[in-house]
Amino acid sequence: MLLTALMVIASSAQAIPEFARTYDLSCAACHSAFPRLNAFGEHFAASNYKLPNWREKTLDIDDKYLALPDHAPFAVRAQAFIQGRTAEFVDTISGETIQADSDFQSPYLVKLLSSAPLSENLTYYFYGIFAEKGENGSVIIEDAWVRYDDVYCSKIGMQLGQFQVSDLMFPRELRLTFQDYMVYRMANITYERGMLLERDFDPFTIALGAVNGNGIEESFNINSPGYRRPDRLFDNNNSKSLFGRLGAEIGPVSAGLFGLTGKRDGATGPAGLEIGDEDADVDIFGLDLSGGIGDKTFWFAQYLWNDWDNFLQPESGEEMPQWSGNSNWHGGFVGIDYIHNERWVFSVLYNYADAGDLDDTDTIYEGININTLTLTASYYFMRNAKGIIEANFDFLDEEDQSGLYYTGHLTKEYYLLLGFDVAY
């Protein structure tokens, strides 16, 4: 527990219009361009998503131990797009393809978000997705946590719940591009269940955390030794992933060193599509940098080095293949956001990754290779409603099938996207 008390977390959630409603503020108070936060927005997030007058925004109840918001604290975010692209679906085993040069992606995403302080130090935050990437009929909860921001008056903040490990560096929810920060997804450091604690030693921050290491997709029934016991396991092993980040302000530049060590499912079977019999040991190291030029241009960069030991495993009864053992790969991204004026914002994002030891393994992990440039223009009709036009360019050469399975860079990833992103 003493070691845990040194842990630190960066702000992870996205600001939402509910905060503007609660405190009678414009979205511009916290956002330089929604959803990008400005300095005040970052301070608001670091203050556990509340202002000093938060108690005035609760019901007038004569009970100092009860603080209920004076209205239901909900907000909605929705996205709809039209996309033209060259990439196609290729079945990994059969090679069967599905192609659509133009695609109406509406709704692409519909979120219900909620957050409010419950005491001077305690805040909750969550959002549920009602539709995402064409999947309707199911609800997925991603970010969902409670946070206490001053444990035993130590200036240590403790957070428990679901969150993205990568939020310690650059929260994906705050990006201005449709294109993702791909290395975070390929390194599998997005949504996890666990605990984080924080402490700021100005100008340094120290962050350490522990998570299950198997994502948030499933849990497991406890059915022994009792009958129909009403409980579930959220993890399938006792090996947690430990991670941390040391951050510092170096003049106009923010810098951070990230590290993670733990276990994850190994891969086996045709094209590595099945879970292996053994867990793989995972070590990840990262460097992140960010800064600004004046009050209109903001830049950021991230690089990760990955070591997955015993990740690719032979099927039962097969000999150990030549590509088994350590699998090392690396990648990152660089981005620039330029806020031209209150209407127009322009963004550039470059994604790169080298699959390294995972190349030529005839598995889906050859697809870690990426080399793309994304250009985005956002037009703000209102503070909380914008139109987007985005073009993605793919610099990798298209490959032919080279093994038994259809893996690797078989199709280009050019696309042109137009659409809307609104929150209210």
C-alpha cells in the first residue's frame, strides 16, 4: 500500500457539455477547439472535474453529508460520416473480399456521458456507447471510474475503474482527427480495469498503475465450489500489468517516459487468430513529447518500443516455429493542431510502425506495419458542433499473399471522409 501511494494518473476523460450546463460556462472556457482542452480545461480536469463553487450546483438539502446534482448530469455525443476508401475486407483464411468504395457511416458513434462531484474530493465519470462502427443493438461501457483526489490529505489522488492506460500520455478521446493514434491500439494499451493513484511534484509528475491486463471485453462465472454463485471474475490470471510514467515540464516542452510490464494472451492457430496455451510476457517502453508555438499551434509526439516474449506459439503437437521467442516491434505518431480561428482548425497526424520480428510470420500481426499521413480540416458551426473533412494517405507498398494465409498489407488505406461531430 505504501508503494501504491506513490502512484499518479494523468487526466483521462473528455470534457463534456454537461460541465458547461452545470457551471454556466461556454465550451470555449475549457476547449481551444472541441474536444481539445486548453490550459483552463486541463486545470479543471486536474481539479477532479469541478470548480470551487460546485456545491452551489447541488440540491438545497439540509444535509451536509449529501450532495446531489440539481439536474440529471448527462450529455450526448454523436458522429455521422460519409467515407470513400480503397481498403477492403479480406478474409484471413479464405481470401474472400468485400469492397465498398463509398460508405454511409451514420450513426458512426452515439455516446451517453455523465459526470458530477459527489463530495469535496469524490467524482465519478462514465460513458456508454449505444452505436459504434455500425454495431447497433448493444451497449458498451468504456470509461467508468470514481476518483478521490486527496487520500488522507496527502495530495494523492486515487482512481478505480475502467480507463485507458494510454491516457497517461495522449487521451484518444481528445484527438481532433478521425484517424486514431494507432500504436496505442496495436500495443494493446487502451481500455483496462484497474487502479491508479496520482501525485504531483512540480515540475514533475510520477505515475504508476496496476490493471488486469486482459482488457474489458469479458468476465468469467464463478461456479465452484458453490452452485449458481452470483459472482464473476473480471480477470483470468493473477498476473497484473504494472505501468508508470515520469513526466516533466522542460521549458516550453512537456516530456514523459512510460513503461509497462505484465502478461497478455499469446497467439496461436491459423494466422495467429487463436489464443495460445500460455501467456506472453510483455514489456513496453515509451517516450512522449508535446508543446505549443504561440497560442494557436500545438504539437505532440509518441514512440513505443515493444517486447513480447513467447507471444507467437505453435499449435498443440507442432514443433516450435522459427519465429517463436521474443517478438520486438516499435512505432509511434506525430501530430500538429493549428487553430486558425474560431471557425477553422487544421490537423496533421502521421502514424508509423515497424512490425519487426512479427514480419514474415504469416500471422495477422504482420499488419502492425503502418505508414500513413492524415490531413483534417474542422469547421465549427457552433462550439459544440463541427463538420469534418479528412484525407488519409498510405505510403506502404501493397503486398501480395506470401504465405498460407492472407495477412500483411494487402490493400491500401487511402480514404476521404466527410461528416459531423456534435455534442450537447
